[in-house]
Amino acid sequence: MARLDVDYFEAHFADVPGRGVRLLMSSYLLGSLLQSPMMAQAARIARLPHVARPISIYPDASPKPFGFPAGVVVTTEPGWLYPLSAPDMGCGYLVVDTGIELDPEAIEDDLLDDTFDEFVAGIDVGSPEREKVTTSARAIMADGISAVGVPVHFGVDSAEAEESNSWLPRADLLDATFVDSDLQASLGSAAGHFVACYVVERSLSPASPPVGRVIVVVHVGAAPIRDHLNKLGVFAELAALAIDNGISTAEDAADGLFAVDLSSSRGGALLGAAMASRNFGYANRQLVADTVVRVLRSRLKRYAARDAVQLRHVDHVAFESVNGAVRSRRGLQPLHEQRPIFITGGEHTHGYLATTGQRPSAVDGLCCHGIPVRNTEVVPLSALAGAGSDLSPSSARGWADTMVSNTRFDEGRFWSESANLEIVMSYLAGSEIAHPAARLRQLMNYRELKL
């Protein structure tokens, strides 16, 4: 393992030229990684067919209950894709400065409880109070944010997301009844994901929101589409085709590590579905954020100091075309010169808004979006769902999800989960990747477990 630069490491395989693992993290974080199940899995992924170059592993790399971890970038040769290297197609987050300013040391719990209940009623996937979205899901998958128009309750100047699709969206893999019923009904909800509210407890930059400002983070994607494709057997079918065509081994395919030929009809349709999911995720995050900001500004109107404004809107799971190759990133966000980066901690931990440093190119313009969770074994799908019969994250029966639904701030867990986040932020700042601009304390968290 050769040291490249301060806090950068690279391991190459002597038997596979051009392959290996780039470890973009501090020596402290590397130590915990080397002691976890992650490294063996990373080496396995880096040796897979059609992987074009060393895979990149970022500070918050964490195992998941199937073959591809979060916090990892996999670049494949043109025309090839590993579908489960970015399984939560269209997932990302939207960050809004609500313009509301509270005293962080004198927060009215009863008022927040009532506010929390009201905004949950507005975005719960099964809530009868949630306003139905009249824009068709088909139009949203085709056109994204432009189909739903500008948000009403936060600034329109920066309403557009700064990312776009690399390929044309397609919906031909999706059942028409599902699109017009279940998917349509899920619009405006946080289906399968969560929404968190923070308060700025420390302002670290003149340009950052001031102490007391309430920040909303909508972490939503297209989980209903992913779940639907899985129920249709699309991933299992593609895994079987990869085995039959000699693209992937049966062992790799059973663990979700199967490749897809994008020149095939099913492969092209899957990539198009990923682009449709990206459009859906962007638009739905905006719809959810608009509801939450409306409720907060209505309930807490006496604390509104300025208009609400969007700070950031990005994917952290995506398939992208980069110099002709296909880049799959999961749990990673693009750095941006003007827009802040959001780094989250644990369920009850503080988070950060950060600004891009002087060396974004050193990490390929990408940044982690959270903290590492490495004390979990990598469990192959074949051990959970049986021979690749179900290749979605939801198939991982018995997987311990550390996030609890719909919780308020917990002082004990806040402190117990703080260390990892501070270590990650120290690495980012010391390596000139990103600098903390505002420290955020969590007020409320809503986890929507239903699809």
C-alpha cells in the first residue's frame, strides 16, 4: 500500500493491472476500515469484470446488507453497469434555510411537538390529510422538477437542482397500473426515507446561517420505483441473464454483484428507469420540502426572521456518464463552489453545513455525506433471500436498521454518536476538501418506513 499524499492511500492488485482501491481518508479512519469487513468486500468489488479503474472509498464508507457498500465509487467500462452499485436510484437531499430563528437554549417543546405532528400529517404516505399531487407521475418521471413548477414556500431563485441526467429517462419497465396508482399516490410523501429539522447551534462562517436558524433536510428518493422493479423480478432476471451470458459468476450474482450489458434491451431500459427515478426523486423532494416549510413557517411564524431559501439540492446516489465510462456513486455528493455541503451524523447527532475547500479535484469532486458505520458484518443476499430471489435492500430480513422512526432529539445518543462526525470533519478540513460553516443540532426526525 503506497502513500500518495496527506491522508490518501492506494492499493493495487499485482495480478489485475489497473485495478485496486483508492482510500480517500485519514490514517485514523483507514485503521477502522482495515479492521472491518469492508476491505475484503472492496477488494472483491474492485476485481469484478468491466470495472474500469481502481474503486474509490470515501470516509463514510459503510457496509450494507448486499454487495455494494455506501461511500464507494465504482467506474465501469462504457456500456456496462452494476445495478446495485447505486440501488437507491434518485435518492438525495434538499436543504432549506427556513428563515425561522429560535433560541437553541429555550426551545418550546410543546410548540415543536405540535409542529412535528402537523408536518408529519402533511407528508405521511398514508395520511388522509396529505394533499394529493395533481401533476402526473409520468410527467414527473419525464421532466423532473420542471413538471411541478417552482416551490411556493421557499426561494425560487435557486429552486432548480444543479445536477441532471446523463441519459434519457424511460418508464417502460414499470407497470402502468403501478405508475398511475401507487406511484402517483406516493407523490408528496417521504416514502421509504426521512425528513429532519435542525437548528444552527454554532455559526462558523460569515456567509452561513446565523445561530438559531432552523434548517430542513429532506432525504427522499424513488424508493417506490426501486421496490416495484424488485417485485417485478427485474433485478433477479438481470442477475440470471448475467450468469447465462457468462458476464458474472453465480456466486457474485447471488450477492448482488452482477453486471448488465447496457446495449441489451433490458439493460438500456434499466438505465432509463434510473434516470426516471432521478427525475422523480428531485421533484418529490421539492414537493415534500414545500409542505414541511409551509407548516414550519405557519406554526412558528412569530420566529420567522427572513424568507426561506433553498441552500442545496443534489443526489447522493447516481449513475453518471464520465468521459464515456459509467460512474456509480452511493452516499456521495458533488462538491460545489457556491452551494453548501450537508454532512449528517447519526440519528440524534449534530450535522454540519460545509463549504468546498481548495482541493476538490483530489477527491474527484465528490464528498461524503455522513459518518462511517463499520461495526456491521457484510451479509450476502444469498444468505438472506436465497439464491438471488430478491435483490433489493428490503429483502435483508434481520438486518438491523439503526434509525428509529419518528423520534425527537436524544441527549445520550447525541454525545455517543458525535465522535465519528468530528473525525470526518477534521479530515475534510485538514485535507482542504471542505470546511465547516455551520454546526447543526437536530430538533426533529421523521422516518417514513412505508412505501
